[in-house]
Amino acid sequence: MALLAFAGNSVLCRLALGEQSIDAGSFTVIRLLSGIITLTLLWYFSGMLSEPKSKHKQVAIPAGRGSWSAALMLFIYAITFSYAYISLDTGTGALILFGAVQITMILVNWIKGGRLRWPEWLGLFLAFGGFVYLLAPLLSTPSVSGFLLMTASGIAWGLYTLKGRSSQRPLADTHFNFLRTLPLLLISMLFLLDSGYLTVNGIVLAVLSGSLASGVGYAIWYLALNGLSAVQAAVLQLLVPVIAALGGVVFAAEEISLRLIIASLMVLGGILLVVLGRYYLSVLSAEKETGGDG
């Protein structure tokens, strides 16, 4: 569900900015404000103010309050994402974004002592190869500003994702992360007084992006991260362009190309290796230690 939201976010952003229905700054402000309103309502009506008990220990789970650092990463991701797509096409933007996400998350995991085993390396290269193969016909030489902005967006999103892996209250943490962007949004609005432009279509797309694809989608992502390693979370996001392409087949009557089939198999196969590889090697190692009796 989170990956579906990510794919929808890219589509909504491209529709709004590609058709010049709204400027990038206003799109970001409305997107995050819509996320704040939606998440506040969800957080309030879900009863997240109560103190749930852990299933295994009779202690209260710490209340989710997000963090200022996560909020800063969220804002940097959103604002640079919007401005980058002004000068980048969809394929090139996706390649830079998800490439930066993979490098950031895997590098931070390595610095913290995490090491990839050979099935994870193989899965990573296979999935990324399929990702590049799918987008190859759409790639063009990026502008320097677009490249730098989208790289910054990918790094920020990678760090925001890593912060969510320790979340015990995904909805509450996501809510407060969005809420903490409010001071930065107010500052941004001051710069948009003279340069911003709006249309009804642009506002609607920004609201949909913020409320559903961002607000709800990011809360689900934080929930999913509890069961994923950093590498698994990084590689799984390579599935987003494949989902978007399949959405074009289902909803826009686009043809299923051989390239889409091959790329999908490569990405899915790579994800399978990353998700199951470490577990499979652990099982083999345990069996060797017990003489194969297990």
C-alpha cells in the first residue's frame, strides 16, 4: 500500500507541475498542509492519545511524537522533489531519486556496522538493473540544478525512512513529523506571495498528493518499516516505477511491452533475493552447525 502511494505521488506531482497548473513552491506547501490536516484527523479519531500496552511486556509503548530532524528531512525531500521535476523528465527524475535513496540507506547501514551478504548484493544489482532497464527509453541528460535537487531529495528521503525504522507509533510519529514542518511552510509562504500561482486543478492535485499519497502513505510506510531491514526497505522502493508502469497498463490501456515484463521480473527477482537471501543463508549455516539434523 505504501509503494502504491509512492507511485501515485509521482504521478500527481508530474500532472500538476508538468501541466503548469501550480508552481512548485505552492504545490509543496499545499501538499504538506493537506498532510498535516489529514494526519491530525486520523491521529485524533484513532485514539492514539491512549497508552497501548505491549503484547509481550506490561509496559506502556512510548508516545509517538516524531522528531525535528525527521521533519526537516521530510521538508527537504518534498521541496526539492517539486522543484527538481520542473527541469527533469519522469524517467530521469526517478532514476536519480531512487539511486540516491539506495546509496544513502545502504551507506548509512554500512557505517553502522551492517554488512550485505552475497544474495543481498546480487539482489540489489539485479533489482537496480531492472529498474534502469525499464526507464532507459525515458532517460535524458539532466540539468545540473535538476540533478542536484533530486539527489538532495533522495538523500533526505533515505534518511527520513531510516528514522522510521524505530517507530513504535507510526501514525503518531508521521503526524508530528508533518506538523513540525509548519514553521518551514510559513517561511516558504512568505517567498511565494509574489511568485506563486494557483489553479483549481493544481490545488486539487496537491491536496490529493498531500492527504492520501503522502499523509496516509507515509504513515503506512513507517508501519511497514518495523518488519524490514534497511537494505530491504531501500530495494523495495525500486518497485515503485514498475507499479506506475503497470498502472498505465490497467488504467490507461497501455500495452504490456516485453521491456516491462523483463524489467518487472528483474526487479521482483532482486527483491526476492534481498528479502529471503539472508534468512536462507542463516538456515544453511544453522543446519551445518547441527550436522544437517535440523
